Amino acid sequence: KAGVTQTPRYLIKTRGQQVTLSCSPISGHRSVSWYQQTPGQGLQFLFEYFSETQRNKGNFPGRFSGRQFSNSRSEMNVSTLELGDSALYLCASSFGPDTQYFGPGTRLTVL
Amino acid sequence: AQKVTQAQTEISVVEKEDVTLDCVYETRDTTYYLFWYKQPPSGELVFLIRRNSFDEQNEISGRYSWNFQKSTSSFNFTITASQVVDSAVYFCALSERGSGTYKYIFGTGTRLKVLA
């Protein structure tokens, strides 16, 4: 089976812009979770989607949003980018409540 | 509330030394899962092992071994005869069933440097 894929792998944006990141889960996995990883804050949970519904949400401002499509692919969007949004964004998929499998991440740089 | 503590921020060892990465967790649930992930410099988190709360058997996989002790709420990870390729950040994680759905929480990670 193919692993979790994320596109793009690298992004450079400027403050105030918006960005959309994409994640394709492992075939058969219906749960997709997003994390933000920064050197200072570690791995922070953003949200989880299951069957096109947001099931869990972390403590992030409303500028961070996501969605999941009927084929389980997911996108996350960050609007009005701030310098502090520079991070590695990781997507993970799982079949059930257990093991999450991670993609390679999207490295976002906000200038 | 669930919590995962990895007290060791960074560990440096010389190649071929054994090293143990500590993980202590807190949970109110009786059913939960524990995990270890490896994050090499490339950034992708690589799944290493999963343990459920009812399975306290230790596990060995090659040079890797894991010691799960519910009595001390610990799930420690030992690398025997470390190699330079083991250099990475290692994360311990806990998944418990909250209000109807499972939630993952990660520790802050331990950076392991294996020196040649």
C-alpha cells in the first residue's frame, strides 16, 4: 500500500496570504489528523477528520481550518498567515483508534 | 487528563553504547494505547511500536526493546548497540478514549545523537 502523501512538500508565503495543504491517506483509512510542529512548541494537534466530519479539534485560532472529502483526502487551510505559522505541518491517517501513520510533511515558511 | 512526559530533552551516546529513552504517561482510562515514533532529519514520523493497556509484555525487535510497566505508568524504549543511523528525535505518544473518540497526545520528544 502507498503511504500517506502530502503536497506540496515545501511552501514559501508572505504574511497575510492564505495557504492550502493537501493530504492523501493510506487507502482504506478514514481518519485523517493534522499536526503543527515547531521547534518551540513541539507537536501540536490541529484537528481530526473522520468520514468528512471534524471529530476533534485542537486549540488553534479560527484561521486554521480543514475539510475531508468523500475519498478521505483532506485539506487544511490557513488564512491571513502570520510569521508564527512557519512550521512543519504533518498529516496522519489511521484505520481505527490506534496507530497513526504519518506523511512526510509540508514545510511552510512565512516571510 | 492525559499527559506524556519525556524528561530527557537530548541524549548523546557513542556508537555501540546502549541507550534508554524514558516515557511516563498519565491517563484515567483503563483502555489506551502507547506508541513510539522516530523522526529522522527528513521530518517524517516513522511508527515503531504500539502497545495496548492490556498487554504488558515487553517487546524486542532487533536492537530495539520496549518495557511497559503499568505500575509506574512508564513505557521506556531501549536501543542496544546504538548506531549513527539511530540519530533522530523519538516521540512517545498516548491514545485514550475521551468523550467518545480517541485522542492522541505526544510527548515533547527526545533528541538522540549517536556519535561515531
